[in-house]
Amino acid sequence: MRKPILPSITPSRLRSSMAFVLLLSAAGAAGNAYAQTAPDRTVVGANVKNYANAVLAIMSYTAVPDVTTSSLSINNGTSGNPGFGQTQLGGGFTLSKSFPLYLEGTVAYSRYDPTFIATDGNQERAIPAKWNTASTTIGIGWDFPITDELKLRPIINGMIGRVASDLRIAQTVFNHVADTNLQFLDDGALNAYGVGGSLMLDLEHYREHYEIDLELRATDIYIRSFGSSSSAVQGSAAAQQFSLWARWRAPTGLAALDRPVRYVLETAYTHYFGDSAGVLGFNDLTSLGVGLELDSSRYPVIITRTRAMVRYVFGHNVHGVSFGLAVSF
């Protein structure tokens, strides 16, 4: 039986060398938000829709369990303040070998802080918009054994989420607030759903003196908005990624809680395709981790293992160090 794993919740701080305006451009937003020539109201409205598509593309990063993005924060290259941050909590398990139904689930939160230029034709003003994204994804699969240690696992995934702006635009910014493209910014919100699936190869090679876990996963989930408070703002995105995750566990020679203390080595690699590719300025992320694990299975408690991990995460233009805790049941 595959024990549920709780991916790390880590205060990772990835710092980007590029300015925030370049981050917005990579996210598919109109680059002339910072142009010297003031855009007219129609152009501003078009930018809002592009940002809506970008936010849904960012939501695709939290659609599946992934160590490399379980906690992610990218700073504004100019001010050092986070322009984007997300945290994901989730896990998965197989019920039993006799009934190999696989269940997984994640909940995630992200915050995206773009900046718009609003104009009435005579005046222009920068308007920071803070968008909060919350989502949850569930998956149902079945394990098909290839060998005693290797199994093929197809998974059906469904996702539901919400994007909300906490900005309230003062009436004095515009002479007229009739443009429906701009109404989404005024305490606006849109909902999103996603459907798709994953295919996973899961290897569990356990021996007395060491344990090896290996997972290869391909995922394709289509995300689409619905129920927007502004009919002018609709968006869609495809969460397409391929990931590799591996972990080595072995005794350190020390003991605690009447069980061996294990050291843990971990690596993960994720490559993003479709709308996820390049939306934050990179197409892939790599994670290298090391940690210690306590085994509490001798005692009548729900948690059987507790791991403390330090990870180094890096990709194009981003890198950082994180600390996290994870448990097995």
C-alpha cells in the first residue's frame, strides 16, 4: 500500500534577476503597461483580459502535486517585494494492493500583483491590482501492476478555483466607469474549472538497508473560466507538464523513537508545456534536497514518518533555498 505523502510546505524565496515588467510580459500581459505613451481605455481593457488569461495560466502551476512548486515566491526585480507567490498542500495514496484505487488531492493559494495604467484620455495613473487565486484539485486513478515493484497509474483529474481582485478603484480615477473591461478590477472575480488526466509510472524499491521511490508523471488539464462578474473577462489555459521525482532513504546509524533515523536524498524535475511554459519566465524547475526522517511507526500514532528537508530549487533566471516538513501516514 502506498502511504500518503504530504508535499512540503516551504517558505521558498526564489529571486528573479529580471524586472517585474519583464515578468508581466512573459506572463502574456501587454508590455505597454509601462510605455511612455498613454494607452486609451480600449487598450487598457484588452490588457485586463490578457492578465486574466495569465492568471489562469499561473493557476495551472497548482493543478497537480509538484515538489518544485509546492511553495514558490518570485520577487519584483526592482523593489524586492513579491510579485508572485504560491503555496500548495496535498497528498495521494493507494487504498490497498487487493483494491488498488488511487486517490489524490491538493489545495493551493497564490497571489499575483500586476500593475495597470488607467487613463481617461487626459490623465494616466498607475493602479496596482492584487489578484488572489485559490484552487483545489482531486484525482482518481487505478494501479495496474507491471512487476511487484512497478505500476502504471492512469488518473482522472478535476479542478475548481477562483480568482478574485481585492482592488477597489476610486471613482476619481476615471471620468466614466462604463467600460465593462475595467469593471473586473473593481472587486471583480471569476471562477475556473479544469478537467483532464495524468499518467504515472510508480516504482517502489524497498530493501532492508535502503528504500527507493521513483515517479514519472505526465499531466494535461484544461482550465476555463466561468461565472465572471464581468462578461468582458473570460480566460482559459492548459496545464501541461512532465515531472520526475525520486527519493533515496537509508539509515544513518542513529536511532530515535526505537527506530532508525534515516537520511533522505531527493531530486525532482518538472518541465512545463502549453500555457504553463514561460508564464513565469522559465520552462522547467529542478529541485535537489537533503534531510532527515524520524520513524514513529512503533507507537500508536497516525503519523508514521516525519521528514525535515532542505531543498535548492533552480531554473532559468530563478533560484532559491527552502526548508520544509513532510509526513507520511
